[in-house]
Amino acid sequence: MRIPPVKAIIAFESVARTKSVNRAAEELGLTASAVSHQISNLESIIGQPLFYRSGRGLVLTSTGERYLSDVTGSLADLNRATERASSRADVEILRVHSSPSFGLMWLLPRLESFQEANGDIQLNVACSYESVSFTSGYYDIDLRHGYANWPDLEVRTLRNEFITPLASPAYLAKHPVRTPEDLLEHRLIFSETPLVQWKQWFGRTGVAAAHKTFDFSFDRSYMSLETAALGLGIALESQMLASVRMRDGALVPVFDESYAVEVGAHHLVYPPQNAELPRVARFIAWVEREVGHKVRPS
């Protein structure tokens, strides 16, 4: 049997991951008909269907699932071989994906530390709130936000993360806060992303806040934190994300640590086989040094 064209296998992987010919076409810069042609060509070579339509999407057949599992490693090997051939021999490339707020507020300020410890590694970072697929072998590791529920992937949760009200010293000097109930009279900033929201936080402190309105609302934690740092209100946010802004004095906790809620919201996620890559092991070790503890499997 002849080997299928690589472009047909790439089209298959993209459709399998996105469950859509149209989305795969956008991703690959092709027309939908061209992607469909590649899939048909691949199916004719294999002699069996790889997909069936279910509702509005495409689902892999049992043959398709086996084939995806078999070719994923080959695509990853091809990608890495091409990367090595086109790069300096003395530079290792580490491809990291991160949630935007973690990438901007935690990772970016620490890049100098990473470079000093790993000068032979080129760090390539991409940010989005989507959980990336590892099937193509492009990304080595993902810094994810959310609940740790990703089957078949290695998940290591960053510990000692706390959600608490944060504000600028200037704001608190003008608008003193003594008790959680005082916050009902203050300008509060709502953020969609933390695992603990204002309603839950007020509930834990015994404050009835069902009708409290917010002066600002954001879908990104970094926007909520920067708005609080500008002195425009109080944000309920992660001290881990705010660590650099707290270190430089732009933000401070409104209350003592007894009012902070611990969460397991940020995770290092990667396929089990990637743990064998020295660049991934070194990145995890560096993260552990920065957070001050081992990141154990969730």
C-alpha cells in the first residue's frame, strides 16, 4: 500500500480535531472543497470511511480513531525533525501555550529569570483561552486555567493560589474598608474568570449581597487587576496573578489572609510522553522554583 500524501494526513488531523471541514479549511488556509478532497483521497487509499456525520459535526469512526492515534506521533516527529533542521543546533525550542492573564501577569514578568536559567532554550509562547490540542505535536506544554478535568493528559496543579479582594493603596487611603459588609458601599470590579466570584465570596463571609451592582465588568483577569491598580475600585482576584503588582506595591489585599479563598485554578498540562522531553522537564522545574513548591499530579 502506498503512503498517503502528508497534506492529506494533515487535513485529516485538522478535521478530526475541529470536527468541521470548514474550521479545518480556515486553519489550513484552504477551501472546504480542497479539505474534503484530501479526506476523500485518504479514505480511498485506506479503503474505509474515517468520519461519519452526527448533527452539525463530524465524528471519527473506529477506524478513524485508530488512525488518528497512529499518525499523531508521526506528525509530531515530522514537526520536531523539521524544527531541528531549520534551527541552530545549539538552541532547543520550547513551545508553550498559556491562558492570557497567566501569560501576561505571571509568565511575562519572569522571562528574564527563565532566560538566565535556560539560555539554550528558545521559548515560544502563544496565549488564548482555548485548551489547545496536542495531537499535531506543535505545543509541548499548556498553562491552563480552570478545573482540572482533562482525561489522558498529565495535569500538575499550581498550589497556594488564593482569591481575595485586592485594591490599590491609594484607593484604600481615600475609601477605607473595615469589614466585608463595607464593600457594599464601594466600587467593585467584576471579573468573569476567577473560580470564586463575588457572590460566593460574600456568602462565605455572611454578607447578603444579592443586589450589589458593579462599576466595571471584564472577561479577562488582567483587565480587572489593572483597573484595580489604577485606583478605580476593588477586584476579587488571584494573588498569584497579581503577585508582581503586589510586589511593586500597586495592589494590596483589602483584608487579612483569613478572608482569602484557596483555589486550584492554574495547571501545567501536557501529554504523558512529553514528560520525557528535557526542555519540558526543565520548564516544569523552573516553574516549581518560581512558585516555591513541587507541582504534583492532580
